[in-house]
Amino acid sequence: MCDRLANTASLEKIRRKKQTMADKSDLKAELERKKQRLAEIREEKKRKEEERKKRDVRSQSETRKKSEAVPEDSDLDHKRRETEALLQSIGISPEPPLVPTHVSPPSKPGSVPSEVGRQDSTDGAVPGRTLHWDTDPSVLQLQSDPELGSRTQRLGPSKITQVDFQPRELVTYSKETQTPLAVLQSEDEDEDEEILEPAPQLVPEPREEEGKQEAKEAPPRELTEEEKQQMLHSDEFLIFFDCTIRVMERALAEDSDIFFDYSGRDLDDKEGDIQAGSNLSFNRLFYDEHWSRHRVVTCLDWSPQYPELMVASYNNNEGAPHDPDGVALVWNMKFKKTTPDYIFHCQSSVVSVGFARFHPNLVVGGTYSGQIVLWDNRSHRRTPAQRTPLSASAHTHPVYCVNVVGTQNANNLITVSTDGKMCSWSLDMLSQPQESMELVYNRSKPVAVTCMAFPASDVNNFVVGSEEGAVYTASRHGSKAGIGEMFEGHQGPVTGISCHNAVGPIDFSHLFVTSSFDWTVKLWNTKHNKPLYSFEDNADYVYDVMWSPVHPALFAAVDGMGRLDLWNLNSDTEVPAASVTMEGCPALNRVRWAPTGREVAVGDSEGRVWIYDVGELGFRRGAPAQWRDSQQSTSESGCSRSCLARWLCLMLRTGPASSARWRRSGPIGATLRRKQLRNWQDKGGHPHPTPPLHARQAGTRWPPHVSNPPVC
Amino acid sequence: MAEVEETLKRIQTQKGVQGIIIVTAEGIPIRSTLDNASTVQYAGLIQQLVMKARVTVREMDPQNDLTFLRIRSKKNEIMIAPDKDYFLIVIQNPTD
């Protein structure tokens, strides 16, 4: 049976091969040659076969066909007849099989060319040839049949059927999914008090879930791209990412190698080289490539709850119009990571910022447009959680002062804008101020407030500095609500004001210092309306000043030449106790002491926040002595420097042109001085940054009562 | 979404960071800076490990939960921040 099938199959193959043949005539000669060779080989084979047959009649032959052929001779004959009939019906002369499966090795090389020969031969099969073919005696018989052998082949084109079988797809499911399910199931079991109930459920459940898991695995892996994008845009993912990335960055920044081996290795530079004896040493720099670039640091504040957190606000970046105008970054001193912990945006430049003293999660910002914005670090959004309306009831001018005063239970946000309006807000509701007041002096002209300070533990009285150079005391409530007294002394807009707030045995809260564009820092007593003392060591606009929170006689001042000065009133009132100039001499816009009094943060006009460590100078050594000294030093009446001495000092420090400039004074003089300074710079004077010198007050709107405002 | 990309890019450029993978709780990576083969391998293996770690922590004290997992090996450090629905995996070479 299989014999016949094998025959048919082989014959089919033969037919196919023949059909693919193109040119018969060219190959005839070759064929003849091959045929002769084949005939010889076949004769040999047949002889061998017969010999073998005689030898191994009973024993098991190597080839199945041989064994079959022996007992089934009669059968074979019958089959042969049938196949002959089949072939004749098709019209093909019998040909030997193409693949002789059981040909003995020596005959194999011969069989291949014989196949070829057989393939190509169409006509000219020599009749009466006895063929020796091991594999298929039936075919051999056919071949030997003269009738069929002489028949010519009729060939014609026929279409080729091509069948493609795809590789069998092996679907496998990883067994990993079983493990977590088993774990989860065991967890549920633990939590469930009834152990019996889940137990029988467990068995079918894992299987079900496993099936589900397997089923689930197949679809997500197909939909992964879309599903991924969807997930990445989902809100929960953003929340997760926001929180986690902060933690991860801190972990990444910790580069302490716990495996460090001190023996047998080169010791790296040890960290923490304490510069013994120096008073002001550089600690670190906070700068963000994206958010700080080309922006001026407008305000700084340290967190009262977490002494390592600090917020810095920035004005707009003219080079990136699509980025938000107002940015506030919260920096962390504790970790070495160089990126901000929180990034907040808003639509208008932020000109003042502060942590809400009694609300640890809130950051308050005052903007250039007059809006007060409130950011919440609990939400993952960078935009403000609350903001005040832009209406006449609130502020419409830049808000340079924001301050939270009061106690835990009763606190208010006090904000003052440059049009003299002071508003008091509740942090829960910023839709309208609780109360508002116009700060007017002598009931005539509103005060253009640039800075404000509350003395320690006072919620009612405060002091403000104005653009005209006058300083005023004011109070929020009471019979004398509004502006009280005026203190005249400065000849340029007041840029910074700070009330003495060190807590100690002697109360110095009546003292405050102010800084101004007239290159001086002045010390005042609220009881006198003339300054107690004027510090004139600077050669440029002094942009900010602040008392140390711990040392009673120490304050810091920054100016437009990149200088940070620490003045110690107990030691010297003529020159600062410590002074350092920043790299590149940028204009320094803000200075803020850390609550510990050990560090000073300085913001410059290029978006950098410098943190300096204050060494022994800042420490409370022999506290009572310091306080006594302070008392002595502040009771001295004004300085006794002569004009000549002043001129000499200045000339030595800054250059010949400065003396001419010094002669002029007043706001107009300030303008002229500024212009000259710029000219001098252009001609190659000392290095000075190109950003506007009026860093904080860029584009200040002058109140209507100022008749000829200086032009920038 | 752009912020996420920006942040990932920034972390990727930090010194020593070899790769970042964000995986769902089932172990399917949704975002990675490594090649596909490593990502899938890490995701599968780490997901099992996190499950095991979480069970360990919970079993000792049911009120407790896993917050951060740091695996220090000879060649690198794998930091995993698991959450309810996602994990963030960062592979760093700290001695770089």
C-alpha cells in the first residue's frame, strides 16, 4: 500500500520536475551521455541486488522495500500494473524516483546524476534496457518496460502552485504570574479571619486568576503602546512621579560610598575642609539650568518650620517668552541634590515671596501685576492653588512686601503695593481682603512703598521704606492707623529695611536699618527721625540689608558690585567685619539670614542663590558682652568722619571718576550717576554685569504725585 | 507630560545613572531608557522582589509598608521606589 503511494508520490514529483524544464534540445546530448553512464551503473546494481537477495532472503534486509519485495512479489506485480495504468492515463513514461531513500552508499553518487539524466530525458529512453534500481523494483520494472520507455514526453507549461506553511506558533505563558497571585492569595488569607472559607476558594481562584492573568497579559502586551501613553498621561501617574522623583533624586545625590576602604587605596580629598578662622566661606550655589537662567532673584525666604528649606522667587526670563513669567523655587540645603525640591510658576513676575509662617505647606508670592498667589506643595501642580482677584479692591500695583503676622490662631497676610495700598488677608480666603488701607502721609500723598518690616512680636506697628527715600512708621489699627512719622535721611529710593529682631536680655526692637540707592546703609531709632548712623563703605547701590537673627550687633548688606558685607557694630562701624565679592561680580539683589544665624543666602541678578557660611563671627560668644557692646555702639551719635576722609576712601577704592559722581546727590543725581557709570563701563571700566542695575525695581511705576521720576 | 520627559532626561544625565524604568504594579514596563530586553528582564524580576519585600515588611508589622528598596551589588546599585500602582527603578553606578 505504501509502496503504491510512494510510487505515486515519486511520480508526481517527477511530473513536476519535468514541467519545469524549459529547453529540451540543448540538453539532449548531455542526456545521452548520462543515460549511458546510468545504464552501466544500473546493471551493476541489479547484479548486486540479486546477489544480496539470494543471500538475505530470510534475514531482515536493510531496506524495507527489499523485504517487502521478497514475500510480496505477486502483490508487487499487481501494483505495478496499476501504476502503469495510472501513468499511462496521465501520459507520462515511468521514471525512477528522484530521491532514492535506501540506496547504498557507493551507488548514491551514481544515482544523483541518474536522476538528473532521467529528469531531462524526454525522448530517447533506450528500450529494452534492464535497469538496476535498489529502491523501487516496481519502478525499475516500469522503466524496463519498453513500451512506456519509448514514449515521448509531452510537456507543456503548467501553473506552479506555491503553498506557504507558516511556522507553527508556539504560545507560551510564563509561569511567573503564578507566584505573585499565590502570595496575594496568602495575604488575603492572613487578613481573613475565616480561614476555612478562603481555603477552598483559593484553589479555583488561583487558577481563574492565573487564566485571567494570562489572558490579561496577552492584551496589554498588544496594546502596550497606547496603554502606556495613556498611563503616562494619567493624573495618578503624575502624582506618583512628582513625589517619587524627589525622593529618588535625593537618594541619587547621596554619593557616600559605604564600602570605601581607607587602607591600601588613594585617599580622595576629604570633604568638609573647614576653613578655620575665615568668617565668610562659600557653602553652595543654587542654580537651575532651566528655571533660573536669565532671571533675577527677586526675593528669598527661609522656612520657619524646616530650617533647611528656602524659597527663591524669580522675575521673568526675556529669552524664553513661552515659559511662565513668574517662578518660585524651593531649595533644600540638607541634601546634595542640585535641583529644586519644588518648582512653582505663575503668570506674572513674582517680586516677593515668603513661606506662610503658620501654614507649613503654603508659599505666598506677590507679583508684578498686583496679584497675590498662594502655592501649595501638597498638590503636584506647579500653578498657584489660590490667587487674589485683579480688582480695585485688591492690589493693582506690584506687591513688594508680603508678610504673615500674628499667632497660630490669629494670623493675617499683610501685603503692601507700590501705590501705597496695604491689604490684610486671611490665607483661607484670598478672594477679597479682610481690610485694606491707603498709606498716605499727611493726608495728602500716598507713599510708594518698596519695603516693609515688622518689629519682632509686633503685629500692629511697622516701618516702611519708600521710593522717595523717606522712611515712615505706620500702624494697622488704632487711633493713628496709617502712616505715623516720617524719617528723612536717604537720598535715593529705599531698597531694604530690617528691624532688629534678635531676642536677648536687652530690647533693641526700636532699632532698624535701611539700605538705599544712595550707596549707604543707615541705622535708625524709631524715636528719632534722623538716622543714628550712616554706613558708607559701599560704592554702588545697596540693594538689601538684614539683621542677624541671633547676633545683636551683626547685619548683612549686599550691593550692586557683587559684594556681601557683614557689619559688626561691636567691632567697627567704619568698615565691615567681613566682606566677600561674588564670582563674576553680579549685582546682588537680596540677602537673607537663615534662622540659625549660621548661613546667609544671597540672590543675584543672574538667577543664582549663593549660600555662605558665617563662621565665628555669627556665633554668640559671651552673649551678654555682645549685647552690652551693642548698646554702647548704638548710643554713639552720628559719625565724625570728615568729608575729606570720605572722599579719600572712595578714591582709593573705586577710581578717579567716582569723586565727581559723589558730588551729585538726590534722585536725579542718582540717574546721572548711573548713566556715567554705564559710560565708564562701556569704555572698559571695572567689570559689571549688563543686566539692569534696578534689578528689583525693573519697570517700577511711579505714583502720580512724583513729578519728574528718574528715567531708567 | 513634557515635564516628566524633561525630568527623566535630567536624571539620566546625572553621573553614574545607567537607566531608569517605570513599571506598573503588574510588572509591565511603561517607560524605560534601557533596551527592551533588559527592561523586560528587570521589570519582571524586580516586580517579584518588590512583592516579596512588601510581604516581608507587612508580615513583621501589618501597619508597616514598604517605601524604598535599595539593592547594592558589586557593580551597581538598583534603587526602587514602589507605590500602590507604579514602581520607579533607577540603576546607578555610584562609584562613577
